[in-house]
Amino acid sequence: MDWIIAHGDTDGICSAAIALAARKGSEVFFSHPSGLAEDLKQVEGNVVICDIALSSTFLQEAMAELKRIAAGGGSILYIDHHPLPRGFRKEDFPGKMAISTMSCTSELTYLEFKDLIPSDMSRVAIYGAIGDYMDNTYEIRRLLLDWEKRSMYLESGLLIQAIDAGGRDYETKRKMVSFLATNRTPSSDQEIVEKAIAEAISEEEMRKRVREEVKVFGSLAYVLDLKWSMGKSAVYARAYGKRPVGIGAETRKGRVDMSIRTSSEQIDLNELLQEIAPKHNGSGGGHPMAAGARVPEGKFFEFLEDFNALVEKNERKRTVEY
């Protein structure tokens, strides 16, 4: 069996759709850095992994599963744009890696499979790039020249809002992957449009709620358990808390999951979270200005305290260096 394992955000879904267009009939599954090793245990055969960072905390476990798949004759294609774990050697990876931190995974996946799919699938790469704030790369700007730019942003906005509305409804995400793989537009699907409009209305109300409930801790602004998009919560928490780092957090099954955003180029969230999260029996990482973390529920406020200290230390250090 062929597998496609992807992150469940817009970039991951668009990447999976492009891969599915090239590898029709593949089983689509969603995962995340902390769960990748466990999810790989069910895989036998060929696998494409899209937009899932290799977590330094679970690297050995993930590599063991990947080596098992390769030893069984399966091919592995890993397409991603997150920084690799510290000390990781690409030559140790038991498959092909198509990686770059300068592009979104949708762009990388399109470039990997473009000879196997219709050229019009480039718009799916554009949707993913816009969804991941990486629509200003050379390749995406070049692809946009073949499309009506305003229409692309409308289609992307509908898709992004509909995905956010679905939360952890992975069956709906799978349907979206299959739909996009057939090269149809989000605006042509009534369910996507209705979900997007409902989410846009909800966002306006939730934005106001974040403004009312945001809490400030040093250089951090956070909201906890809003039952809404953690990424958007983090953006608005940072804005209304007037702090360089915003956190949207949610308590689930004895742990706290976080989306973390910064507007400061002086702060590398990926580096800081890889350093601090394991000290609190957690994991974390992502991109320099957008990342995530997970810690046990009882460690959350200790984590905030130490994370804040590290953020402020990092800001002072870089300011002095500058």
C-alpha cells in the first residue's frame, strides 16, 4: 500500500493533495511531530511524508520506524520546510529528502511531482503557500503569473477558513485532500464555502474574546482554552497583549498544546522551544517565527516562566549584538 502522511494545516493538506494527484490511490493519514513515530508503525510500503517536522524529542523513534519501512522494501519521500534537528545528518535518512526552509511544503511537493500532474495543480501549491505565509518566494511568484492573483487569494481564503473551522475533524480533511487532488477550486464546493463563511463570522467574535481574555506574562501574551484556532489565538494574543510573543494554548488529555507566534525577527522560536520544552517533559519546535509546543498540564506555568526568561535573554543578547 502507498501512504501519504501530512500535517493537518493548509500547507499540509495542499501538499497531500498534490502528492495524491501524483500517487493516486494512496492512503492519506494526518500526523504531527510528536505523533509521527507512533503513526509510522502502521505503515507498510511506500510513504510520502509532507510538512511534518522531525522532532528532536522523538527523532530516534521516528528514525527506527523509517528504517523498518525501508528495510521492508518501502520507498520513503520526506518533503518538508522545517529546520532539521540539531546534529541531524541527512545522509543517515533512509530515503529521499526534499527539504528547504525557504519555501512552504506545498511548493516543494509541487516541484517534486510537477512532471506527474497537470500544470494547473500549481494553484494548489499557491493555496498552501498563502496559508503558510510563504507566498513571496521566487517560485510562487512565478506560478502566480499564470493566474488571476485576486482569485487565488479568494480561493485560498475560503480553503484556509474552512480548514480552521474543521478543527481536528480528520475525515473532513481527507475529503478536502481528495477534492483538491482532482484540481477543483474551493469556491466550487458548497460545504467549503459555507464552512469558510461561518468561520469568518466566528473569527470576528473570537478576536474580541481574545482581546478580553488575553493574559500577559513578561514578554509573553497568552490565552488558554478558548476552544478556537490556536494559531489565530496566538496572533491576536500577541497583538492585543502588545508583546513580542503570543501563545494560543489548549488543555487536552493531561497536556497543554500550544501554537506560538512572534513578530520579532530577533527571536527564533524553533531554537528556543527545542531548548526549553524537553526540560519540562515536553516537545517543541517549528519555524523561527511560528512554532508549537506540548507540555504536561501541570508543567504549563513553569514552562511559561522559563520560556519567558529565555525569550527576554535572547532579545537582550541580540539587541547587544546588533
